Amino acid sequence: MASGANMAIEQTAKTIGAAGTPDGVVEVMDGVHWIGALDPDLRSFDVILKTANGTSYNSYAVRGSEGVAVIDTVKQEFNDVFFERLEQVADYSEITALVLNHLEPDHTGAVPELLRRAPQAHIYVSHRGIKVLRALLKDDFEKYQCTMTDTGDKVSLGDRTLSFLCTPYVHWPDTQCTYLEESELLFTCDLLGCHFCDDRLFNDRVGDFRFAFEYYFDHIMRPFRRFVVEALDLIEPLEITMIAPSHGPILRSHPRQYLQHYRQLVKPKLQSEIDGEEKTLLIFYVSAYGATAQMAKAIYEGASSIPNVRASVYDLQGSEITPFVDLIEEADGLVFGTPTINGDAVKLVWDLLSGLIDIEMRGKLGAAFGSYGWTGEAVRMVEDRMRGLKMRVPEQGVRIKLHPTDEELQTCRDFGESLSRHLTGAGVAKEIDFSALG
Ligand SMILES: Cc1cc2nc3c(=O)[nH]c(=O)nc-3n(C[C@H](O)[C@H](O)[C@H](O)COP(=O)(O)O)c2cc1C
Ligand SMILES: [Fe+2]
Ligand SMILES: [Fe+2]
């Protein structure tokens, strides 16, 4: 990714001090300064990500003939360095706009203090961001002027114009992008960012960050894949000279390549294998003594007997979790089989279920089944978890005491058929027998 430098930009990117030092401010392009913070020692972000190279919190100051806009801030522990940098490029009294592209704490740590120092700054935030901003500023919220943005809204800085793009869920519901029209510079916050700390700042100067770029996409953007597609649809028609995200390298060399890379990353990996009409149903099970395995086989037989459903069955003891997550991302339905062991579902099942936070599960069909000895809680627990993932669970799961009889195996086949019918749209909702619950 780090490719040949764009010489025209290279000449305007004057470094005032080194970015890695407390006084380092970097001119990104004429009148636009990086005033962010480097966090090279961070090794874990938001609990869920590893950060082998640390990260950066990129904040920018944009100077126009009639004011200065600050775009995003930094994580609170870096406030001092942020204010030192900001003071090098602007007086607080000059700040007319504070643009908040995303209100997660890694970008808003300095916001309350910045507003105390520049109370005249007008805040620009998305419709969904306003609630988060209110929670952040508490009673002080009322003291400041705030405008909710929508796609196409503009703010003038005199000779420069900022325009907003409503791009929700490119990480949180509140996210937006901001475009500096005259400079064709797009501020994307988390989108197109990555956790990669390198004080050379620009993509054509830093080390090889391809791994970090894809890893960030996989863990931050992948659960919101369809929103990333919507954001790309809005961004791609723009003329783009540079992309300035709020983590990792600034993309000034071949910025469009990174949009193309995202287009590749959002594409389903496996869908070409499946006929467009076909629905996919994945059955995962664990079994200590073979009873739940017998049930899985019968459910698979029943599910496979329905046209246009491709059912597959997997023993969780035989694989790592990761390849299954890719399969599940593109599946229409999931069925989990687990015996009840010590009043719980088996850990392998929980491991897979907890691995699903990186993908979108909302609306997929879910079901559970399992053998048990006396209490049999596991099936209901798994169903609850599936509902928690916003899956639809139209059928109450099948629980069978110890090994299934021929009649019970037929119940499993019927269950599989019924799940397949739900996928093809021919499902019949069954009345739940409440006496059987518990
Ligand atoms: C260590 C252990 C703990 C168990 N704990 C429970 C339990 O808490 N509740 C229950 O209903 N059955 C319990 N069982 C019984 C199993 O759920 C039952 O044997 C079941 O048929 C096993 O299914 P499988 O052949 O698919 O492994 C336990 C079995 C074992 C071996
Ligand atoms: Fe975020
Ligand atoms: Fe972030």
C-alpha cells in the first residue's frame, strides 16, 4: 500500500517538528494541519482488537479566510498534546466550527475542554450523534450552539467549504464524513482508518500497514458491511485528492485504491458458490455420547429434503472457529446442537456464538436442539443468545432425553424440514406449548 510519493503533495507537507514529539504539528495540505496524538504503546483497543503497532488519534485543523474548523479530537489522556498542537496553528478565538464525525471517546476526549476554551465554536454533529453529545457534555450541552447535519449540508469558512455526508454505522450510529470541497479532502474518522502508529503519518511514507488496514476492517467495519457499502456509494462520486481518517496513515497517495480495497472487503467471500435462489442452512453440533449427533443428522436429512435449501452439518469438535464465522456471515439460517452439561451449553458452542460479534446476524434464522439427562437448559440458553443477536427464532428447539428413539428422530427430521420451509418462505408458525417450556 505504501507506494510512490505524490510529489505535488509532498512539497506542501511541511513538518513543523516531528509528529512523534509533543510539539509536532504536520501540515497535511495548504491550511490543513494534523493536530492529533500518537499512541505507539497501545496493545489492545476497545477490548476487542490487538494493536501491534499502537494507534493514532488523528485530529485536524482547517483554516479558512473566515474561521478555523477543528475536525474530531483525541482520546482524553492525550488532551495536553492535542491542545499544544492546536495552539500552534490557531487561537481559540478563531475557532468557528467543531466537527464531530464520531462521538466514541477515542475522538471526543478533548471536546468538553475545547468547548470551554472556544465556547463560540459551533458544533456540527449528525442527527444520531446529538444524543451522545448531550450525554458527553451533560448540563453544559445547553451552553453551546449545535447544528445537526445531513448529507449535503455545508458550512462556510469563508474561502473554504465543509460539506457533510451522512454515513451511519461506519462504526457507531452517529458516524458522518466531512468533505473539504475546494481541497477535495475527505475526513472519514474510523472509516478507512486503521490502528497503525507511525510518526511519518502519510501512507506513502509509513511502514507496510496492509495487515492493520484489513484487520481493522474485519473487526470494526465488518459487522456493518451493508452500511459501509452505503457510505462508499456516497463517497465514490466525489473528487478525492486525499483521505484523512482519524486512526492510522493519511491516505494521500492513490486514495481511491483504498476505496477499491474496501469494495473488495465488503464483498461476500463465498456467495458465488451458491445459486441465487438457494438458501443456506448450517447445522453445528457438539456431542459427548452421540445423542446430539444423531439428532443433528436427522435434522440435516429433514432440512435437505426441501428444494432450494442447501443444508450442511458440522461437528464443532473438528474445527477452529474462524472458518465457520465466514460461512455463517453468508448463511441464511443457523442451527446449534448441544447437550446440557452441568446446566449449560457446551463451551465450543458459546465460543462460536461469541465469535459472531464481528458479523451481522440480525434477521438470520436461528434454532437449537440437544440431548439432555434431567434438566436440559442448554437449548433454551442458546435460543436466548440467538435472540440477543437479533436473529429470528421461529421454532421452539427440540430437546430429547438421552438417545433419541425412532419416533424422536422423526421429530428431528420434521424440525429440519420446518426450518427449511421458514427459509424458503413456506414456514408455518407453530403454536408454542407453554407447558413444555422451562
Ligand atoms: C459431565 C456431565 C454433566 C451433565 N450435566 C447435565 C445437566 O446439568 N443437565 C442435564 O439435563 N443433563 C446433564 N448431563 C446429561 C447429558 O446432557 C446427557 O447425557 C446427554 O444425552 C448427552 O448428549 P450427547 O450424547 O449428545 O453428549 C450431563 C452429562 C455429563 C457427562
Ligand atoms: Fe469508533
Ligand atoms: Fe475510532
